[in-house]
Amino acid sequence: MNQLVECVPNFSEGRDKAIINEITQAIKTVSGIEILDVDMGADTNRTVITIIGSPEVISEAAFQAVKKASEIIDMSKHEGAHPRMGSTDVCPFIPVSNITMDECIEIARKTGKRIGDELGIPVYLYEKAANNEERTNLANVRAGEYEGFKEKIKEPNWKPDYGTAKFNEKSGATAVGAREFLIAYNINLNTNDRTYANEIAYEIRERGRWKRTGNINPFYYKGEVVYFEKGKYPDGNSDFIAPNFEKLSRYYSENYGKDLRERYASLGLNPDDLIGKPVYKDGRFTNIKGLGWVIPEYNRAQISMNLTNYKISSIHEVYDAVCEEAEKRGIRVTGSEIVGLIPYDAMKLAAEHYLSKMHKSSGLPIPDLMNIAIQSLGLNDVSDFNPKDKVLGMPKVNGELANRITFDFIDEVSRDSAAPGGGSVAALSGALGAALGTMVANLSISKSGFEKQKTTLSNIAQKGQNIKDKLINAIDEDTSAFDQVIKAMRMPKDTDKEKRARDIEMQKGYQIATLVPLTTVKNCKEALEICYDISKIMDDGMASDVGSGACMANAGAISAAYNVRINIKSIKDIDFCEETNKELNKLLDEGDVLLRKISKIVEDTF
């Protein structure tokens, strides 16, 4: 699966479109980068550019953008409403799909070092990439802003992580970091009364709300605020009252597993000076900021939230909790809205959650998963939600052949052209085998008598979808695998040097053309494993489907093996040939064993 990283650099220019165009053009010089959004703000005099790409190219694109900004933005002349400290104010890297936070931290540090070394801009690492606790919070790093950095940078504890500790008058300083994906999420209510929205937002958000007593049902805000008193330190979430902060803190830690001192400090309160201050009740979730508002355009109230870590506080858990809170207050949630983009993983988790509640398999095709998430979260409530535009990192098949309907593909195979050929057909055969095994797993989940097998069946279906998708992609990969050989054949061969260079490139091409169908053999063998796993627990009425799937998968493996063998004849590297043949024979032997086992199980049902 492809790795994707998002980068959202913020530039201190929001009024001159020509300057921003130069920055975006610099980004576009990096192949493989996609610009998702350019948001210019005149009042803030700030532009936020959202880009996405693989780890290999995202750092280069970010650097080129920062470099261009340093050349054409003069911070000594900048003014705007938004806090800022440099021509490129912040540059965070965000994991989107198939990449860890640790990898994004490494990208941030690599990029930050290059900015400091090559551009002479002081760089501060923040958020997850920070080297110390104080710099985790961007507000601390940016305190004093551009104007204050001339003196701030001289302080020993504010020495930059990269670059010299010298004020850069033109470019200022830049914060480079790594953070989780921020989802801007609104939940819609069947009322235009903001009071309801705020009431629920305060229950949900991490900050929580003042603790109240008395008339708190169904509207908590109507109760009397509870304050800390001398000798009385109430817990915000229960009836417990401690005689001092230390005992309250111990109770809080033992019951909620959290640090009360940190909790009140995060609220801007001094834990050692709480007498007369309101007691806070915890919100239901962490990593959520929220409030209520009314949108005249929709004529309804919304709970507007930022989910700063959907892996901890997921969108579906938040949606369900808001539905519960709304129900308590006699109102209804009508749906929700994503502002901007949402990672595929967040949508997939939501789909799996709701399918599980339905006692259905989550091993479904990607479009089906997206549809379940969209319908369950009501994402079409106030505007159309198109996953192609809104879901970031959603796996897709880009190949021309794989996107054709079956009849078109078969017609293309039958024409007088060498490709698509046996390798692509082998991949299609294997994909159909995996699909049949997956189908049986999905059908079995809702059948009587399979209740105890639900988790096993769902796991089989999920694995089957994954193998099926790999084989679908292989339809085009096999056709393009021979391209390097063709390209090498066209290289000049007039001199001995040219002949040697041509031969080296041809050998590389033949190895690629061999390894691609070898991977297809491997995936077809895994498709056989899917069929074998389901054959052991299937309903006898589905035996023919499982048997057919196994035959298709095995046919794909044997067909792809022919492509391996015909290409390996042209390879001169003896070690490569021996290792490849050894692996190929092992895969085919394992596949043959699986096919015989499946055939025995299937035929015993007739």
C-alpha cells in the first residue's frame, strides 16, 4: 500500500496572489506532489497550502516552498491579524495512510535541518517532533512573534533546533513539526437554538465544563456552579470531596488515570491557588475542541469540533455520544458535516464500527465501506459528500485496464497486441478467486449458526478484499512490467560502452518483468489460503463457490508462473535465477497442496 503524508505549510502572505502563485509553482516542480488546497486570508495576511505525497517527495516539496517564501516574503514589512514568526510560519507533517508518526517526525527533522543549514533560517521543532516539553506547544514557540524573536533567540533556552541562533530579519523563524490529522467536524441538530448545541459541546469536548449541582437535568447549565472552598476540594465528576488538593489529586489519578495538576494547568488555572475558582467536570473525550453555533444558511444549530487525534477519539464514537446527549435533551441529530478533508482510515474505522453493530462483515469493497460510513454519520445531511473529493488517502485503482469492464478487458486481450497478455489475465483470475472466497465469508456472517464465527469470518473477508485489490492492481502492473526492457532495447548500441550500458538496463528490466508475476503467484497463493480458510467453516450450500474460487486462484498462480519462467531465461544473474526459481516452486507446491485440500472438502459435500 502506498504511503501518504500531508504537509500544511502556513505562509505570511495572504494578499498578494502573485507571491502565492510563485510558492505553488515551486511546489509543482516536485514530481509526485498534489496540491489539495490553497487558502488565502487577507485579514490575517496568511496563506495555508495543503499538499500531499509520498515520504520521498513531501520533504522536498516543503523545502522548495519554504525556500521560495524566504526569497519573496519580507517579514520586516509584514502585518496581519494572525500570530506569526516567519515567512513560513509553521510547516507540519501529518501521517495520512500507511505511515507512522515516528516516520513523520523523521521527515520533519530532516526538513527542518535542511532549512536551517541551507537557508539560514532558525528552525524550531514542535508538537510530536519537539525535542523538549516546552516546545511541544506551538504557542510557546511562537510567543513574542516575529518582532520579539530578535531578543528571544538570544536566550539559551530558545536556541533553535537547527540553523544559527541569529535573528533572520527577512525570513524570521520557522516551526517545523509532526502532528496527527485534524478533522474539522460539525454535527447537525434539529433545532436552531444554540443553547442545545453548546450544552452538548461542553459535555463532549476535552476541556469539559464547570461542575454544577441542583437543577441539572436535562440542561446541566441551569444548575448552580460549584467552587473550591477552604477545606473542600470537590471532584468534578463525582460526589467525592477531599480536604485538600493533594488528596483530590490522588483520588483523580486512582479513578480516572489522569494528572489533576496538569488538568487544571491546561485550563489556565494555578493548581495551588484554586480557592474561589470553579470546579471543572471532565469532558467525555480527549483530543477534542468544540462549541455550539447556529448556521443561518442551514437554519439549524451545529456542534462544531476539531478532532485533533481521531485514533484516540474517533469520529464515530463522537457522533454516537452526541446522539446520546441529544436524546437526553429531547432533540435529534440529523447528520454531520466534514469541513475540508478526512483520512480514509477514519472513514474505514467508522464503517467497521457500524457494520459490527449491524452484525455484518467489514470485509467489503472500499466503495461499500465508504457508503456505510457516509450513511451512518449522515454526511449528506446539509451538502453532498463525495468520497473522491473528501476522503484523503483512499485506495484506488489507477490502471487503465483494471478500470475497464470485464467485456472490454476480454476484447482488449483478444486483439493483435502483445499486452495485456497472460500475466494480466493471471492477475484477474486470482482476483476473481479471492473475490469468491470473500463473498462466501461475507454471506456466512448473517447466516444462522455462524454467530460464534463472526470475528473469524470478518477477518477472512478483510484479508480477501486486500488480496483481491492487490491482484486487481497487478492487472496493469504486469502489462507495464516489460516497459523497462523495451526502453532498454531502444538504447544505442554502436559502441562497446553503449552496448554494456544497454545490457545492464535490459537485465534490470528482465528482473522487474520477472518479479512482478512472481508477486502475482504469491498473491494467488494467498487467495487460495482465503478459500481454504472459508472451506473449513462454510455452509455446504456454498461449496461450489469456494471450489470455483480455489480453481481460479490456482489457475492464476500457474499462469503467472509461466510469465516468471519465460522472462527468467533472459537473466544472466545465476544467483537471482536460482533464488527466484526456488521461491516460485515453493509457492506452486504450497498452492497445489491447498487446492487438493479444498477440492477434497468441497467434493465431500456433494
